[in-house]
Amino acid sequence: MKKIIILLVCMITVFSLCACGGNIKNVKVVDVESEIYTSAEINAAIEIIKQEFKENWKGCTLREICYAGDETLNDYQDWAGRNDADEVIVLLSVFNVGSSGGDGSLNPNSTYTNWKWILGRNSGEQWKHVDHRY
């Protein structure tokens, strides 16, 4: 009976590890100054993307993430309108893709740099991940 319980616990552990999303354990958050957003607002956006990555980027490891800078906002302001939001923020990241290729749309065993995460929000509300792109 003990062997069966141990076997079941091992199987559950293996299956739960397989169902995991992306790895965010050692992600480096780089501080970038902003005249538009406070560091708390930027960090709130970063936390949304870290959670997104953890839940949905299986086989990938997030290495670095930062605010893309105030100068990038003009290029993405139309994303706010498309997503019924007043504001937009863009983050940049670096992540590795394992041998599985993530969800199959990424190159296996590769590193992506300057991956853009676009988030929107209305004043006083929480950031929402609206899109990402290379």
C-alpha cells in the first residue's frame, strides 16, 4: 500500500511539473526612469507580465524585463484606443525557449531579446496585457 501511495505522489508531481507554465524564478527586473509613470505603476505592469509568463509560456524562462521607456509610448498609443483603455505601457523582455519551442510558435533552444509586452488600462484601474510582439 505504501508503494502505491508513493507511486501516486510521484506521478502527480511529474504531471504537475509538466503542466507548469514559464519559469520566472530568476528574472532580473531592470529599473528604467520615467517622467510619465511611477516606479509602482511600472512594477505593477511587470507583475502582470510575470504572471502571464508563468501561466502561459510553458518551456520558456524569463531572464530580464523592464519598462521600454517614455519615448516608446507614442508608437503604441493607438493600442490604448483599440483596447478601450486610456493609457498604454510597453515593457521589453529577454527570455529563453527550451527544446519544446514553447507553444510551438517559437524557435526551440533560442533566446528572444526586445520582446515587447503591451498593456493598457483606464485611469485608476489595473494594467491588462493586451498583446505582445517581437
